[in-house]
Amino acid sequence: MLNNVRTFSRTSNCIQVLMPESALTGMKRLTASLVVSILWLSATAQAQVIRGRWEKVASLPESAKINITLTTGQKFETEFKELLSDALIVNTPSGELRIAKSDVLTIVRPGRDSLRNGALIGTGIGFGAGFLGLAAFNAKATASGPIWDQEAIGYYLTAGLIGAGIGLATGSTLDAVRKKGEVLYRR
């Protein structure tokens, strides 16, 4: 009867939206694919380093903080001083240190990342999940589909805010745990 048709009817102070089950299934698939896409893209959106190239290290200002990993597995934090044709010169608390380029495995410049981006992404995803989750549940709970009246909107917003709180905590925690830094050199 209502195949692929959206009907809006106005009844005493509420608007009833009737949607076919296929439209709701499509919305669920779209929401799930958007969440997966956002999570995947955020992990792969970092700039890649060309292996064996020293240009990024050479462009560092003097006294820039860097983390160096040697081919022996030894790791240490130091300050950049100068890059020569065959060596890297760094400042350590005990003085100047010269490291052969052939001994360097990776050089990473520690990044300063605020928790803001993780909190905002988590809040947005959480709000959307809470809001749409209750809407999907309500669509299955009523025979005629979701009913959008003033009381129901309050429930949807409350579910969205609860989801936003959970997303805020999750996004901030994941952002704080994840150590970020710009890879300047990789062998």
C-alpha cells in the first residue's frame, strides 16, 4: 500500500511520518557506512614519508625536539642541531652527539594534539548514534512508523545527548591514549 511512498499527515498537534521499511533499512546502512568511513579515514589521513629521504629533517629549526630510534633499537629524545651529508648532530643533556645517518631507523617530531578533535568527533558520532538509534527503535516499536510529536522529540534529543556524552568520553580517551607525532625520516 505504501511501497516507496512517503506520506505526511497532520493530526491534532503532531505530524506522523510514514516511511516504508526499505527506507529505514537504507538509513541504517547509510549511518553504519558513514561511521565506518569516518573511523577509517581518520586513521589513514596522515601524510606519508618517503623512505630514506632526509629533506624533512633538514628543514627542522635548530633546537627542535625530536625522538630518534636507532637500528640497534635504542630510543631517545633530543634536540636537533644540524644535518650533515653523512651524520646527524643533536644536543643532549651531556653535550653534542654525532649520529651516523646509517645508524638511524626513524626520526619523529612529537606533536602537540589537543583533545578537542577527538572530543568533537566522539560527541558528533555519539549524538547521531543515540538520536538515530532511538528513531530506529521507535520505528520498529510502532506499527505505523515513527511519530514525530513534541514528546517524542524530547526523547530523541535526550537519547542523542546521552550518546553525545558517551562519545565525548570515548573520543577524548582515545585521543589522549594515541601518541601522535610527525614522522620525519624512516629507513
